Amino acid sequence: MNKKNLTIALSGLNNIDSPGPGIPVARGIRDSKLFESRIIGLAYENLEPGAYMHDLVDKSYKVPYPSDGVDSLMERIRYINKIEKIDVLIPNFDAELYAFMKSADLLKTMGIHTFLPTLKQFEERHKANLPEFGKKYDVKVPFSKPISSIAEIETLNDDFSFPYVVKGKFYDAYIAYDKEQARMYFHKITAKWGLPIIIQEFVKGTEVNVVALGDGKGNTIGAVPMRKQYITDKGKAWGGITLDDQNMLDLTHRIIGSTHWRGGMELELIKTSKNELYLIEINPRLPAWVYLAVGAGQNLPEALVQLALGQEVQSFKIYDIGKMFIRYSYDMICDISEFEKLSTLGEL
């Protein structure tokens, strides 16, 4: 059978100590036995390592931040599409998803397919809305409260006891053991991600995660649970292992079935000593450790491409238990001329 040739654009090329999902998603797509692919990287910064990984990314383009305006981002995508004829676009950052979800119909007119959550799904799983999400879908979530000023930290005593978690609306989370730490983290996160800040009850237990893919009709195409084995100072998994945990899978199926989730997701969970599962976060895209799922037998990036193209996709039934991933640093040697091309011409 001849493989179909596809051109797939994706972002999240910052394969650093707080890695984006772009490179592991590209690896999963490269592993596909169903189609050949030309990978187009969408880089927001000149030093995103993925732009220089020519074995995985065929060509890279600088794109403006969504905060610069949806119109300018779409104008750039239109320019890239005229050259590359993109079949599927996979955004991999939370902060850019809104722009691409809002522009899904426009992208379709360009011949570009996406498979993203709906705006309703995206909004209701926001950290600030998680308590309501828990009530609506009967999921245990830690008590949380959004705040918009440093003064509100003084009023939290009625609702929270230390320690509690201070979280950004997109990324970053820190455990505060006193008000001084809470104020410090408030300023640190606000400077990076803006308001609101979410204060969340600290639940003691083991952090576990699930990567999953929903077809938008209530079906779970794939789901692989994992426990972090090595965590960086930024809270990122630098090593993990697949788990045999039916409760985690049942919860994932229930959430995808109830919400009719469309696209990739990561569930961040706390498993208590009583084996209770608390949902602390839903990330609305495939995570940076998604290649563990590929290695365990569920190529979710490949399935995501198929769903974007409107193809029928069979759900994965099994995965390998006890598969590990170990992340490592690697010094790529590049020529300054490549950096100059990307920074001056916006293409590499």
C-alpha cells in the first residue's frame, strides 16, 4: 500500500528544560506507518531547538505571538500555506489554542485541517473554572479560587490553610508555605502569565498523569496513564513509567464521554493514600511526554492527524505497562548562518 504524503505544521518546538510537545508529536508522526509527512515547524523564538532539528523538522517559519493579534498570526499562516500547502496544523501551546480555535473555519478555507477542543470545552476546564467542572461532571477536584490582586492573599485564611498551591492561568505552579511565599509566587507568575492567579488546596498524594485523545463524539481513541519518576525544579517530568491503573483509565473515559472532548488532553491527578483521584488540571492538548504513549503502543499524534482529516480511527485497546521514558539534554551544533536565516528572514 502506498503511503499518502502529508504536510503537517506544528508548534511547540522549545525542547528545553520546560519542553513543548512539538518535537515528541513530530516523532510520533514520523513513526507513522500510514502516511509519509513533511513537518513544518512554527517557531515563536529564534532559539527554539526544534527549528534546528532537521531530521525531524523539514522547514521552520517564525510566527508572531497570538498576543500580537489573531489577524497577524493568520496572515503569517496564510503566507506559509501558499508555499507549503499545509494539510494539518497542530498547535501545541495552551496560550495559542484560543487563536487557532477561533480561526478553525478560516483555516479550513485555506485547506488546513485542525482537530481542537471547542471553545466551550476549552473554557470550562480552565483552572479558574475547575471547581464548577468537578461539580458538573462528578469529578473530585481540590478547592480553588481565582484572585486578581496581591491584597486578596490576606483574605484567604477563611478558605485555605497552608500549604496551598499558587498557579498561573496557563503554566507554572508553586507550593506556598506562608504568606510571604504566596506573595512572591503571585508576582513571579503574574509577570509571566498575567492574571488571574489561582489558589488551590494542596492535596497530599502521588502525582500521576494520563495522556488521552477524544474523538469529539464521546469516545476515547487512546489513553495511557503514567507516574513521574523524576521531576525537575519546574515540576516537569524528566522520567516516567506507564501504569496499570484501571481507575485512572475509567476516570479518563468518563471525562471524555461526558464532555465529548475533541482532541488531545492531559489529565494531571493526585492519587491519595486512600486511592482517591483528585483532578488538579486538564491541559487541552497532547503533553510533552506523549512519545511515551507512542513507545507503549498508542501513536496518539498519528491518530490526531487522522481525526483532523476526518478519517475513521479505531480506539486503542491496550498499551505496554512498565514502559519508561528518560529525558536527556543534547548539545546540537549549529552554524550561526542558520540562526541568522531564522532571525532575519523568518524561515529556515
